[in-house]
Amino acid sequence: MSSNISQSYPYSRESEADRAAAVASAFASTDGLEERVAAEATPLGAVEPADHGAALTWWIWVCHACLEGRLHVAGYARDRHALYTVCDHCGVTFLR
């Protein structure tokens, strides 16, 4: 088993409001990040509560590049079937 196997699994969960705030903060702190995400990903669109009435939550992961940041969902990848994530610390993007 590889030493980075734990980075393939989610770290925690966050609410839709927390996710949106973290992505907005990452955009504000990293030049050109918002334009890059717009070019490489499609927006999430309207986010509805879960069918069973529970609040919607999103997975977050540990950033592979800096290990200090967390990866938050910013959209859907245009070219692949994956979530497009951004790091709130270093501004790196990953597909999940």
C-alpha cells in the first residue's frame, strides 16, 4: 500500500455555506484562480437540500501539494467525470 493512501479518502465534511465561503476566500487570495476554475470547470448550479430533508454537505480533502490546506469543491471538471477542487491555502486545483 502506498504511503499517501490516506489522501485518497475524504478528510471531513462541510456545509454548503462553508464550502462557498472557502472557495470565495481561495479565489480572493490567489490571483487568476477564479478565471482558471471558470475555464476548466462548470459551476455547481443551484444546490438543493437532500431529498430526506437533511442539510446538504460536501466532502473536503487534505491538499496533496501543501498538506496545510483543504480541498473544497468548486465545480465539475469540463473534460472528465470528476469534482473540481481548490486548495484554500495554496490555490492548487485537483480533480476528485
